[in-house]
Amino acid sequence: MALFKNNYNKPGPGVPKNAPKKKGFARFFEIFGRDSGNLVKLNLLVFVCELPSVIAFIVAIMGFLSGQGQWFMLFLLLALVLSFPVGPARTAEAYILTKMLRDDPGFAWHDFKAKFKENFKTSLVPGLIFSAVTGSQILAGLYFFLMGAQIHFVWVAVYIVSVLLFSMAAPYFFVQAAYLDLKTGPMLKNSLFLAMGYMPRSFAGAIINLLLMLGQGVLIFLVFPPAIILPVLLGRILPSLINTMWAWPQIDKTFTIDKTLKKREADRLDEQMGTPGEATQMVEQAVGETVAAIAEDPAPGHTEVPEQDE
């Protein structure tokens, strides 16, 4: 079992000089390979938070299809009430995913629990709105499917546009909720402006997300019950990771979140060391020494690990 017997003291090939950060699919698979354990944990945490509401909503749909109007309305209302953890869970999810994108190490359970508590009040109402809109769109889609040709194409077009617009704006909202101290109204406005301002990226992210969710639903329908394990392990988190990868660069560019967080960390270290600016100077000095050492490295493309004296 070589996996558990690796010799981490053996010098490796080193880090390539000026290696650029990966993008697109390469970046996705890099994060997936590096953080797969935390992704599964995060998926389970969000899944547990949303499961009661999902079960009640499924029962409501069954009541709708069987013509039991009273059960439909009762369980539809129950599904909305049980969706109270959705907003805080989505906010915590966005926070952990953006930490992965920022290459900031963390622990899924600890970070999720802390962010869930921190944003519970501010994310509660947006989560209920998110659940209500999502449920309404699912019910409308089901109604259009059952009615078929009897529905005018204008209403179908309005429905498609609303689904796309909602899918484009939602990722921006929960990332803002994770980092910015704003009320619901300004965050909704910012989400719409960002979705429209970065239309190609937002549209592509929404299409990929919808296709993944639709494909997952079809797979579960065709291969039930074995395929139910898919949403339990990774089915929820993979579309969210892709959406966050599309949304994060624009939000960070607009609000300079990453730069602000790094400055706060440097200020915190300065305060602990008791000398203003000392931590920043130490970081700059370490970077300068590393650059100088790389420049003197005779072997191109990597840095060597010096042998230790016995």
C-alpha cells in the first residue's frame, strides 16, 4: 500500500518558476483532486440542510399529480417552512468554495458551522425567497410539461428567460452574503447587475448548472434507487463549484475581496507582533529571498531541496 508509505522527506521535482494559475477545466480538476474530501463533506452538509424541505416538496408534487389539492397546499407550505436552513447553508457553501478557489486551506465542518451561525439571520429570508422561486419554477415547468401544446409559446419563453436569469444571478448573491455586510436589497441588485454585466460568463455558468441538474434528475429517474447516491455524495456540490468558479472572479474584481482579506491578515499579524508593518515587511523579505534563490538555481524550471547534514 504505497499510498500510506510515501516518503515525504525525499526531494521532489520542485515548483516550476512563475507557474501561472490553471484555468477552466484544468483548474476544476485541480480543485476536485485536491479538495475532493472536503467537497464530499460539504455536499453532505448542504444535502442534510435541504433534505426535509425537498421531501415535503416531493410529497406536495405527488399530491398535485394525484389531484389531492389539500395535501398539495399543506406540504407545499411545509416545504417552504422547512427551507429555513437553505440560505445559511448556501452562504456557508459559497464561502468554503471560494476559499478553495483562493487556495486558502480550511476544514469543511468547522468553516461550515461557523459561517452558518454567522450568517443565519442575514441569509434566512433570502434562503426562503430562493426556495420559493426554485419551487415555483419547478412547478411551472411540470405544469407546462403536462399541458403540452395548450400553453402559448409566449409563456414558455417568459418561463425560460426567468429560469435563466435566476440561475445567472443566484451564485453572485450567496458569495456576496458570505463576504459583504450588505442588506438583501442591495445584494439582489448587485447580483442582477453582475449577471448582466458579465453576461457571457453568467449565461454559460447557468446553462452548465441547469444541464448538470437536469441530467442528474433524469439519471435518478432512470436508475432509481441506486442513482440516489449521486446527490448524496457529489451531485449538489459539483454544479455549485462550477457556478462559483464562474462568479468568483467577477465578484472579487468588483469588491477586491481577496486583497482586503490578505491585508486584514497582515494587519492581524502586525498587531500580534506589536510592530506595525513588520509582518508585511517579513513577507516581502521572504519573497525577495525566494526570488533570489530561484535566480541562482542552475537547474532550469525547478528549485532543488538542499541535502541535510547527517
